[in-house]
Amino acid sequence: MKILVPVKQVPNPDEKVKIKKDGSGIELEGVKMVLNPFCEIAVEEALRMKEKHGGEVVVVTVAGKDAELQVRTALAMGADRAILVETNEELDPAAIASALAKVYEMESPDVVIMGKQAVDDDSNQVGQILAAKLSLPQATFASKVELSEDLKKATVTREVDGGLETIEVELPAIITADLRLNEPRYASLPGIMRAKKKEMKVIPISELGIDTAPKVKVLKLEPPKERAGGVIVGSVQELVEKLKNEAKVL
Amino acid sequence: MRIVLKREEEIFIQTVRKFVKTELEPISAQVEEEDRIPEEIISKMRQLGLFGMSVPEEYGGFGFSVTGQCAVMEEMGRTNACFRTIISTNNGIGVTGLVLAGTPEQKEKYLPKIATGEYITAFALTEPGAGSDAAGIKTSAVRAGDNYVLNGTKQFITNADVASLFSVIAVTDREKKHDGLTMFLVERGTPGFTVGPPEKKMGLRGSHTCELFFDDCRVPAGNVVGGEGKGFRLAMEVLDKGRLIIAASALGAARKLLEMMVEHANQRVAFGKPIGSFQAIQWMIADSAVEIYAMENMIYSAAAEMDEGKKIPHRVAMAKLFATEKACEIADRALQVHGGMGYMKDLPVERFYRDLRLTRIYEGTSEIQRLIIARHCLKKGGEC
Ligand SMILES: Cc1cc2nc3c(=O)[nH]c(=O)nc-3n(C[C@H](O)[C@H](O)[C@H](O)COP(=O)(O)OP(=O)(O)OC[C@H]3O[C@@H](n4cnc5c(N)ncnc54)[C@H](O)[C@@H]3O)c2cc1C
């Protein structure tokens, strides 16, 4: 079977990021980039599917050339080949989904698995828009995925508010990975060396013939409010008084 | 400074960073308590390829540049020092003699096993009677047909409890002094070779250092590395690489200590203010930052020169001397900034303080580094 895994590079979530002076985005200068953690989970799940059912794992990203490092990381984890749809513009989720839909048509995979969202802008839209564009079933927030023997269906457990939902979708489908789906493997040195020889095809986005004009424009980003320092209370009475009158939680 | 890495090295550093954060750091206190790295962590290190970093690609390793190895060691320096010790002893001094001067047969036989971590390596120079004065060692190797017969004792040998292959320096011709030393590959289990129990140390718990005893131990002549009489020079080259790797791990530890210092300075309130608002604390932070910046520049520019094939023992000595002495000062300041909490075992500061102390002693004491630097300056009219 062929498994397509769209991935994205994001600023390292362990680093503190700064908002650009004009509020239009994040200051990326000097920030280390990593593979989005949910994408790693999707790659891992694809690799497990391949290990169980055989086939090929193809990763795809829509990004600038500098994303090659993260794509190679996915190849080092064990993906077979990669496609980099090259663009130097920041695209909105709809445009990314349009590009991925084209790649889907070129590759005709049996299943698409991707992260539920990227931890930079937390859009949580690309999987859903892609499913709509391709008129495919979608199974979002997957915490467990099981493929039927004939590879025609997938049983997916979804994390929904306060519980779990198990659904069945016909393949091909778009599955988006949640945090508890698996624990992704590392890009080991033997894997990194094997990845050196794997193919990474670069396709300029202009060759896809899609409309990438943004439908959503980010107007402004604001940092969260600075937290005020804590106070040490002198007595239980004072604590109760503060909880009642200042925090207003009692 | 701009550190130039190969793409593979860059990807691997991301892996190491994640491994340190999610697997090593969480068990760091447990390892300290039990004085033992769990077997499953060692086997994960094997799978990741950490043991084979410096083994050339044609022997199943990864051919990391010195810069790449320093960058990995810097990341590993941020957690309990025993984790990086097993790796750095292997890549820094354990395998380097073989990589630099081994015969094709020796490389064929051992390097692929070292690359996978099946064979862990150690380096044995120091003896009860000679440490700094390496040419003063007593362990002897006498030719007997196709073998050499080794007799003597080595002391303080890191990784000795887990190593399968030892690079041992012994005297083949006492008259010739420096030119009478030879490096031998000795496999664990060779008759006449035994490893003593782990020493009780000030720190570096989880890593073990033992005595080696050679009692009429027969080693095949084919196990001589780099030729008879070439052992001293080879050992010095091995130590050059090892020293830079130690400096890089001291840099990682120093960075971690500065981060802890700053976090505590922002949080801890005394006299109604965060202690970070007091100038006395700020100066400790500033001095540490300056030293870390200088360390980084020294280490990575020396690494870049080594990668270009230059021989620069005096600069490596400078980097090791400066990085290890300053890392110890930074640990001391970090402890001071943490006050009483810094002295408690609940925080890792006191552990860094103890573990870093070693870096000023092994692979050449600070005094020996100064000696190397001064000799170079004196010989070259002040060139540094
Ligand atoms: C935990 C640990 C692990 C180790 N691992 C290894 C290992 O894996 N392999 C290995 O071979 N060795 C290892 N060593 C040994 C280490 O390299 C030596 O301890 C070190 O080189 C110092 O030698 P020494 O202990 O004999 O001290 P000495 O040489 O006796 O030195 C004592 C003091 O005299 C000073 N001194 C000596 N000569 C001079 C001089 N000419 N000028 C000025 N001052 C001088 C020294 O700087 C030091 O302060 C390890 C040591 C420790 C503690």
C-alpha cells in the first residue's frame, strides 16, 4: 500500500518565540526549526502501517527549500521518499490543501495520514480542507488506527471531548493524528545515513497550477498577558478572603 | 559563532537533543542514586548510533567531523555526566588510536563492531606510578615470537567495566623513553588480563573507573597500533581529540547551569525583590555568559581547524583548560545563586559541581595543559 504523509516544519516548541515588531507573524531569524510533533506521530504511524502491511511511505511538504532538513528527518525515521513543493510564500491552510490535493492526484495513495495540527499556528484545518477538496472521508484526532485485512477500511478511535469515539472509514481517507496515537521513533544515525540516498523531488509550486491567493489574512498577533507574581498569604482566613474577593473563585 | 555542520550531523543533533530531554534527563537522579545506567538506555544509545559517531563510514560508522562530535557532546553535557562519559570515552579516546593508525585488518576486525556499540572501548595510559608524566609508565611489553607479553597495572580506566576492547600503552623499550612506548589492542577476556572493581569516586556516578591488571598477558603482534615505538605520539594525538570533546561537554554543562541560575534568579524573592534584580547576582550571570561565549568560540574554532587537518595541540589545550576551569567557576556561581537549595541533592547543581571537577584532572590536568601551551609559546616566540 502507498501511504502519503504531509509534514510541516515549525519553530522548536521548547524555545521562546518573539512576535515581529509589526505584529504580522513570528520572528523566525535565529530560531531552530523542527518537524512538527504531530507530523512525527503521523510519520511513525505510517511506518507502522508499512511494517505491518508492506508498501511505501511518501512524505510531502509545502515549504521553502530550508525545510529539506525536516523532510530528511522524516526520511531518516524510515520514510521511503519525499516531495518538496517549493514556495517562498507563507500560504494559508486552503492553499496548502490545494497543493496537497495535487500531490494526492499525482501519487494516488491508499491512505493519507498527517498531524492534526501544526504547533506553530494551531490552525487544525489542512486535513479537513484536503478531505473536502478530494471528497474523501476524514477521521480526525486519531488515537488508534487499525486497517482491515483487505486494506479497504480503517477503524479509527478519535479523541473527543470527555471520551472516545470509534468510527469506520472507507479508504482512501484522510486521517489526522492526535498526541496519544503512538510514540515516534528517533531519527537514528543508521537511519540518517540511509536517508542520504533517498529521493527528494522538488516541485516548484507554480507547476501545480493552483490558486494560492490567501483566503485568510493574519491581521495581528499578540503575546499572552504577563502573569503577575504570586503572593504569600499569612493565614487561612486571608487565603479564603482573597479567593472570594480577588480571584472570585469561591 | 557560526558552526558549520554536515546535514546528517544537524539532523542527528536534533535527535540527541530530544533523547537527552525525554529519556536521559528524567532518569538522571535515579542513575545518580543507583550508580548505574539502565541497560535499556545503553541499548537505545546503540540503536541511535551514538557509539559509532567517529568511526569512518567505510567501516559501518558515521564519519562525524570533530565539529559534529563536539556539538553532540555539548548537547549531552546538559544532563548527568555519566551518559556522555560512556559515549565520549568511546568516541574521544577509546577508538581514536585505531581510527588514526590501525592497520586495515585491525579496522576490518574491530571498527564495524564498535560502530554498532557491540564493542565499547576504553583507553589505558595512567598507572599508579605515572599519570601526567605519561612517559614514566611501567607496564612492559616484551616480544615473544608472534606475541608480546604484557605485565603491569593501569589505574583509573574509564569504561573498564563495560569495555570489550582496550587501547593499552606499554613500554617496549625503556632506553628510548618517549620513543619506547607502544599502543596495543587488548580484548577483554584475554588470558592474563583482569579488570578490578569500580573505584569509589567523588562524582560521575553511573560511570565506572577501574584498575587493569596484566599478568603475563599474551597479545598478538598483529594488535600493535601504529607501529612499535609510536605509542607516545599516538597517545598524544588521541588525547588531543579527547580533550576537545571534554571541553565541549563542559560547555553544555555550563549552558545548563546558566539557564538554571537565571531561572532561579528570576523566581526567588528576597528582601521583597527577585534576587536577579541585585547587582551581585547579575554580575555572576554576566561573567558566566561571557565565559560561555568565549568557550564556544575557542572550542568550535579549534574543532574547525582540526577538521581542516591542522595539528593544533596548543589550541586544544587552551580550549580544554579554559572551558573546564570556567565551567567549574560557573557551577560554583550557580550553587551560590541557589543558596541553600544549591547544596541539596534535590537539585542537580551540586552534581554538576562535583562532576565538572573531574574535567580539570583527566586527559591532562590543567597544569599539563598550561605546560603544553607554554612550551609552544616558548618555542615559537610567543605564537599562540
Ligand atoms: C574519574 C577518572 C577517570 C579517568 N579515566 C582515565 C582513562 O580512561 N584512561 C587513562 O589513561 N587515565 C584516566 N584517568 C587518569 C587521569 O588522566 C590522571 O589522573 C591525570 O592525568 C593525572 O595524573 P595523576 O593522577 O597521576 O596525577 P599526577 O600526575 O601525579 O599529578 C599530581 C599533581 O601534580 C601536577 N603536576 C604533575 N606534573 C606536573 C608538571 N610537570 N608541572 C606542574 N604540575 C604538575 C598535576 O597537575 C597534579 O595537580 C582518569 C582519572 C579519573 C580521576
